[in-house]
Amino acid sequence: MKKIIITGGAGFIGSHVIRLFVNKYPDYHIVNLDALTYAGNLENLRDVEAATNYSFERGDITDEQFIDGLFATADFDAVIHLAAESHVDRSIMDPLSFVKTNVIGTAILLNAAKKYWADKTDKLFYHVSTDEVYGSLGETGFFTEDTPYDPRSPYSASKASSDHLVRAYHHTYGLPMVISNCSNNYGSHQFPEKLLPLMINNILQSKPLPVYGKGENVRDWLWVEDHATAIDVIFHQGKVGDTYNIGGFNEWKNLDIVHLLCSIMDKKLDRLAGESAKLITFVKDRAGHDKRYAIDATKLNSTLGWKPSLQFEEGLERTVDWYLANNTWIENVTSGSYKKYYNQQYTSR
Ligand code: NAD
Ligand code: TYD
């Protein structure tokens, strides 16, 4: 039986990866290591928590003693590392917590893997990263695996640092690793600080929809379950030491995506066409706002045969359906520090 530790499994993408691995691989034991920050929520995993091949370990990746102890007692075959501070706006308000979790936390995990795996080559450290490490594109072009790193926000700089550390442990100590850099994800269980769930929540409450700047920035959107299947394929078939870009060739201007969302929500909520769009409010732009991201996923498509499964419009509708059916989830995750964050972020914008 393979023993795999997945970090950040109670978060948005991590919970989808855990669900996929627990259900698809009954002969793997999946350990979910998560600190349960504001972004982590065990409700995301209710449907798999009773599975005999799943267990949860609450802990912080920046706690060196705890991580060392965990690796000393469990003989892990692989790490899939997703735990991170993940929201750009929070990184602008509090960069040091991003350095702590994303850089130091990753280094602590790498050190434990290096120490307890020694020179064994049948292990794997899979580091989940973002396309934001490549910087910002102009009107044309795509990020490939060879695009030089040019991170511009504290979030992307901290993720770039962690990518560099993972590669450095491979080159210096021979640690078997693989990295993937994915575009913006959307789908169920995403915390309502990110664009789509924030807009869905505000439409439900008839609150203003804060579009940064003129809404002309472009993001490349991927269904979160397609990200999880890409991680599955790369984990099992990716070349050790290599990097894979993950994306669905699906670029949207922010304003267009918000309009599409408004029209879907008008229909679902039996509102008059155009009613939700009236809530759109242009607000002060994000500091250092990256203009455009677009992933070239040709390498992953052609070498490992992975393709996204879902058209964006269908995925967005499914996402809206999930949020409409899970109002209690929204209430629960926004009941803590969310109001304070929201006021700090949007009140005087
Ligand atoms: P998320 O914020 O929803 O979840 C992060 C999880 O990590 C939470 O469960 C949180 O409790 C946990 N965590 C945070 N700090 C921790 C610590 N110190 N110790 C242990 N656990 C900790 O994030 P997400 O959107 O699911 O992103 C997951 C990973 O994927 C991140 O590494 C992110 O950089 C990367 N990524 C995200 C996107 C995206 O669109 N969301 C795109 C590409 C890559
Ligand atoms: P976000 O979901 O934070 O992802 P990222 O910044 O990592 O790409 O934001 C997606 C885009 O939406 C980004 O260009 C910023 C913009 N945005 C808004 O216009 N308003 C908002 O309230 C938020 C959260 C984001």
C-alpha cells in the first residue's frame, strides 16, 4: 500500500485532489495534512472522511518539529504539496505570512523528505504551483515551461521561491520531484475571496460586484476537477525532475466573465435579465495587477495525453448550482474573520 501525504487537503483544490485519490486508489493510504486556516474546511471532505484509506492530520507545515516527527513515524512514499496562502489581495496586505507558509513551509517539508527518504529514488515530492510565477503577458503569447520566472505579487514571488527550492533540492540532493504550474481554477468549494465565488455570494445578497480597474485583465480558467485529473496523470506518469503547465486554453476578460455569471444567476434566481449586472461596480485597481495570464498546455497534452473535460459555460453553471445548493457552506465559511477581511479590502475602495 502506497502512503501519500497531501498537504492543504482541506482547501479548495486540495479537497478535490483528495476526493479523486481516495475514491480512485483504494490501495493508497491518503494522509491529509492541513492547518485549517481560514481557507481550510473539513466540511469540504465530508463525503470521504469515513473512507478506510483516508486520515486527517491537523498541523502546520511551518512547524519544523511537528513535520520532522510526522516523517519520522510514517514512511511516506510521496508528498503532494498544495498547502499555501493562496490569495493575491491578502499577500498585498500581509506579505510575510506568504513568505512564512509558502517559502519556509515548503523548505521544511523538503528538508523532512530529504532526511527521511535519504537517497531512495522510488519516492516523489510533487509540488503544486501556479502560472503566476511567470509574470504578466501583453495582448499576445502564452506561458510555456521555458518562460523565465518574473513574479510580480508577494503571492507569486513566494510561489516562485518555493518552486526554485524544490528544483534546488532535486539538483543538489537528488530529491525526486515534479512541479506543475496551473492557471486560475474555478468550481465548488472555493473560498469566497476569489473572483467567482465572491461575485456569486454578492449576487445572492444583491451586494455590489467589485470589478477592479476597468475589468480588462485576462485570466485563463480551468475546472478544478480537471486540475485534479491533471495532477493524477502527472503524479503517475510525469518525468521526475520535470515541470508541466496545466491549463485549458480558456481566456476571459474579468468584465466578460462577471457579465456571463450575472446572466446565469438571473436565470437561476428567476430575476429579470440584466438585474444582477446592475450591481457591477468599478473599484480602485489592485496594486501591481497582472494584466494577462495564458497557459500553453501543449507539453502536458502531447506527452501525457491529458485534456480538460468541460466547456467553461457548463462548468460555470455547475459551479453556480453548487453554491446555490450549499448556502450553509457559504454561511459557515464567511462566519469567522471574513467580514473583517471584506471590509478592509472593499469598504474604502
Ligand atoms: P486554498 O487557500 O483554498 O487552500 C489552502 C489550504 O492550505 C487550506 O486548507 C489551508 O488550511 C492550508 N494551509 C495554509 N497554510 C497552511 C500551513 N501553514 N500548514 C498547513 N496547511 C496550511 O488554496 P487553493 O486555491 O486550493 O490552492 C492550493 C494550491 O494550489 C496552492 O499551492 C496554490 O498556490 C496552488 N494553485 C492555486 C490556483 C487557484 O486558482 N486557486 C491555481 C494554481 C495553483
Ligand atoms: P482572483 O480570483 O483573486 O485570482 P488571481 O488574482 O490569482 O488571478 O482574481 C481574478 C481576477 O479578478 C483578477 O484579475 C483580479 C480580479 N478581481 C476583481 O476584479 N474583483 C475582485 O473582487 C476580485 C477578488 C478579483
